[in-house]
Amino acid sequence: MQQPELGTRGAAIIEQEDLKFKDLNKNGKLDAYEDWRLLPAERSIDLLQRMTLDEKAGMMLIADMRMYNEAFMLETNAQTKTVTSDFNEQDIVVDKNQFTGEPLPYTIMNTVGTTKGILQHKMRHFIWRTTSAPADTMARWANKVQALAESDNLGIPVIFASNPRNHITGGSMGATASASVGFSKWPSEIGLAAMRDSAMVQQFADMARQEWLATGIRKGYMYMADLLTEPRWQRGEGTLGEDPALAAQTMAAIVLGFQGDILNNSSIALTTKHFPGGGATYKGFDPHYTYGRNAVFPGGRFEANLLPFKAAIKAGTSSIMPYYSLPKDTKYEEVAYAYNKGILRDLLRGELGFKGIINSDTGPIESMPWGVDSLNIEQRYVKALEAGTNMFAGNADPTQLISALKAHPEVMPLVDESVQLLLMELFQLGLFENPYVDEAKAIETVGKDSFVQAGKEAQRKSIVLLSNEGNSLPLAPNTKVYFEDYQKNYNKPAPGPGTVYAQSHPNLTFVATPEAADIILLWVKPAMRPLFPADDSPLKVNLSACAVDVDYVNALTAKKPTILVVNFANPFVIDEIYNDQTKNRFKGVIATFGVEPDALLDVVSGKFNPSGKMPVTIPISNQAVENNKEDVPGYDEGAGYGLFQFNEGLRYNKNR
């Protein structure tokens, strides 16, 4: 038996047979759950028997915990202050749904003060959203929180979960995806699929894993196995495209890169979401909202949605998150997936053989109880537990869960089943032995040069060349280029041009006006209506509905031959600027999926030969989108559906 490294800030060390163990419950003897020689299953059973009802309830909740000076996640206009590693003891209690703004039947503690959350509410799972703190500050804070947890009577460590932190995103997904300061930058999730390179996807996941590990984050609320079969769904950028086989292959590489072959003390445990697939949503409406509650399968493709989840399960994903939606017109009960026994116990556990944690999305009990609206809170907890949900996200106050368990002792075996699964993950990750991180190493690991360079290569590999008239690309050396990066705020789009790029380049000459250029390089980054807040007006993916002034763009592209680049955070319809009357203006069309300007310029100048392939079909018109079947990939929608096809992508000098 190899002695693991023990990390302690207060627990005494017990020595036995020349081996060392932590006395986490401070009773002066070695208990089974403290004995790292035993299997996680044995240790978790022993610890479970020592826990009170309050401790079990606290273990089953996950909610936000904030660093000092960190703004609440949906405070878009909050004053920016320097985030520090001190505790933030402020609770946030809300009387409105945190996503939709709709009134709640009672208040929810969305975010809990650190000391209260750990010592009073007995919570051990927290969502860590901070993206502005440097790595060493993050590591210091994580260590302080772990020390507080170690001081509690059983010494159970904390696990921090986070949404993705390493992607360049368009931003319509709000609090669910963003880039963290200092972390290596990679294409958006759909851009990973565009690379068509599983080895590089796994390399990405392994490098991001090391950055996360260094700061103390040990769990990912990711990745999305949902299929992008409905172009209007605002979360499309976070998917791995429309094709089940491609999404499955990419997902497997991600899980293996973050977790390894089995969960261990250097793994990031993943939460694959949103089971059984959130992409087939009625007219694109998201089930955070009551009008988006229905998952619909007019093309009969329910089974296809399961393929990426099957791949994640086979690769060993630690946790799976069911979505808010309810299945409409299927063989399953029409209740939200967190309450759906047929979906969770019969399909996910029974048919697919998943043995890990089922972690609800944020707020199905209080905020999004679709299909069980008539049940009271106690009844909702009971139904969700009976369905197979192990963990409840979005509320940091265990009072009502505890009341439900006291009133319904018959569900305690389900509680014990859930708590044991949650403890097993903590044991497998080695957190009981050493939850602490090296604060100096954090700053060396996060943003390490080799990670940054690999991210840059991945960005280039994700770029797709869609057309190249007369072999106009790559541009000849010293071509005079007017390069405009056109990205506007959805809510208040400023008139006129975007950002005009004027930096020097070894092969190209940038000019300040279109008139002075040989060619225009126009990079359009449409912005969909944000996910939060939203309303039930129709979702559209044509450019004029997505913060693009098409009159301005058409006037610009009439001035000089143009290379059109579109960042397809969603499958946007571009017929308002690219149509039979205007196509002769465009010498080339390129698709990006979250890259930095240098990556695009390396492709345009020929320094990098494009190799990406489309992960999704680009519809030819709004009408085609409105006539689609929400669960059917674009390549199966019919001959007249696509402008650019799934799997399309050219290279220079061949495959034309």
C-alpha cells in the first residue's frame, strides 16, 4: 500500500503500522471512512452511518458560493470590485426566479454565506462561478474553504463545481459559460466538434483538467451532450453539433481527458448534461421558461438523442444532469426529467446502465416544476427522489428538504442511496486525504505556455473554409485588407462599423477604410437574443434579428470584393447579406466557432491550411427553420434546407 500525501489544516494524524491517516472526526482512533486502504464503497457506507439527517440533507444540495466582492451571477450592472480570497458571508435570498424573473411562491436562498453553508447547513457541494480572480487567489480561497470544512465534526471535504472556463464564446448563454481570466483559451464547444480531431479534443480536456485541478475545482458542470437539431435554441454554441455520432465521439474524448480511465486524485469529475437531450425543444424555446417546457420529437429521433450520453457513460462520466423539460407525446410520463422515473430509473439506470450521480439542474423543485406544478414542495422532493434524482441544485437552504424527509421517512433508503453515491465521488477524487492545492503552483499551471499554444492550434483547426471563388484564398502577400470585426450588443446595438483591425501583420497590409483596400475581410459575429431574460416572442436566427445591421453590411460589401466570415455560435441564416444578388461580391466564405483574430488571420494569409468541417447545417432561410422538425439534424431535413452542409469544409490547393 502506497502512502498517499495527506493535506491537513487541523485534523490530527493517526499513525498505524508505519502508515498515516487523518483523524477527521477527532475521536483519536482510525475509523473505516478515514482508512484510505479501504474501497470508496466501504468508506462511504461507514461514513453514511455516522451522519445525521441534517448532514445528509446538506450533502444533497448544491448551490452557489461566492468569493469576497464577487457579484451575484445575474447582476449584469454590478459594480466591479477586486475579488479576494476572503469569505463572503452574505446570503442571497430571492423572491423571483433567478433566471426568468417570475415571482416564486416563496423565497429561495440562491447563494449561501460560506460559514453558514458549511457549518450550519452542512453543505459540501458548491457551484463556483468566479471568472475574474487570478489562479493563486482562487487556490487560496479554495484552501480556506476546505480548512473550514475540515474543522466540522466529520471533516467531510468540499467539492467545487464549475461551468466551462476555457472557451471563447458568443455569450448568449449568460451564466452558463464564460472564459476565466488566465486560463488557456480554446474554441467554443461546438468548435471542438468542428476540429474533427478526437486526439486534440482529449488533449484539450487533459490540459484544462490540469488548470482546474491547480485552482481547487474538482467537478465540471459540463459538457453538453445535447444535439443542435433546433437552430433557434440559444444554447447551441455549448453543444457538440447536430450529428449524434460526432457528438458521441467528441464527448468520449472529453470525458477521458478530464477524468482519466477511472476517477482518481487528479481527475475533474464531469456532469454530462442535459439528459436525455435538451436540443429538441419546441420552436427553440428553452425550458428555463414555462413556454419552453416541452421537448418534442416530431421526427421520431428520441433514441438518437441518447447516443452522446451512451458514449459519456461508457467513458465513465461521474454524473448526469437531467434537463428541466418534459417529454411531449412519447411513452414517458409528461413530467420534467428530474421527476421522471421512466427516464431516470428505467432508461438511464436500467437500460443504459448508469451507476453514477443524478444531479438536477438548477431549480426544478422551486422554479421549474414542469408537469408537477400542482404538487407542494414536500411532494416534489419525494417524487424526484423516487424518480432517481440524487442531488438538488439551486437552493442553499435545506429546511424544506429536511421537513420533507421527516414527513416521509419511507424515502430515507433513497436518501442513503444518494448520499452514498455523493460520498463515493469525494473518496474516489482523493479529497478526504488531501483537498488542498499548492497556491504557488496554481499561477504556474493556469495559462501555461504549452496549454495556450495548444489552444491556439485548436482554434485554427476549428475554422471551416466554405467557399473559395477563383482560389482567392489564401490572400497574396501584402494584400491591402480592410478587416472589420462586426459584433454588436443585442440589446443596444451601436450603429455603424464594428472594430476596424489595424495591427501589423507579416503577410498582410491593413488599411483604415474600405476604399483603400484590395479586399474587405468582414467578420460578422451575430448575437442571438440572450437566454436570460427572455420572453415568448418567436426566436429567429436571421441576421437582422441577431444584432446585425444588414443595410450597413450590404453597403460595405458593395464597395470592394469581400471575404465573409461568420461566427456561427448558432446556425444563423445569412440570406439577407449572402444571396443570389450579392454572392458575386464574396471571394470566400469562412465559418468560425469561437476563435481569436490571429487564428483567423493565419488561415486567411495561408500560414495555416484550413481543415475544419461543419458540425452543423446552416439553414438557407428563416422559412426553412420555421418548417423544421426540432429533433431532426439539418442534413436530414430535406434537399432544400441547407445553404452550407454538415461535414462541409475545403482546404487550400486540394479537395476543391
